[in-house]
Amino acid sequence: MDRELRVVLSARVFSDQKCFGPGVSQLLKRVDELHSLRAAALSMSMAYSKAWTITKHAQAALGFPLLHSITGGRGGGGAELTPEGERLLEAYDDYCRQLRAFADGLFQEKFGYLQDE
């Protein structure tokens, strides 16, 4: 078989609604890197208003703040992850890493024969 088969998984956390997933995770990583929700949104080709809405919905569903806003001034404003946001992001990344490792092994166990043909 010339094609390599693989499984693609993504994890989303729900309460009564979707709280957190790959998109929010990527947005928070960009905020952490760029120290700005606006810059993070721009780097993802996303409108600031959409990034703000996504963040607010996630925070409301989770019940804790993900970002702390820094008031502008001489150096400008910005944003940083709250300790809860950092912990959630770290836990989510670790969960996804372990989930992918397990899924890859299970995929090989169940579908590896297709790769041998």
C-alpha cells in the first residue's frame, strides 16, 4: 500500500457546552508567546473580537479566568495567562500527548496489518 494511514484525534473539554479545545489552546499559547490577545489573534488570522469572544466563553464555561489583562501605558498593554490558565494549558497538552501515544499504539494494533500489505 502506497498511502500511510494514520489516526487524527483532537480532544475537547465540555461542561454543558464546549469549554476548551485545540483552538483555545493555540490561542493561549500565542498569548503566552506574544503577551497580547490582539497580537495572538492577528498571528492566527483571527479577528480580535472573535479571540475575545472565544476567551470569554471559555472562561465562563470553566468558571475561572484564563487571561489577565495588563493596562496600557508607556510600554503598551497586553495580556498574560493566569496561573489557572497556565495549569489548564499544561494539563491539556499533557493529556493530548498521552492520548495520541495511546491512540497510535492502538491504531497499530488494530490497523497495522494494512501497513504491511
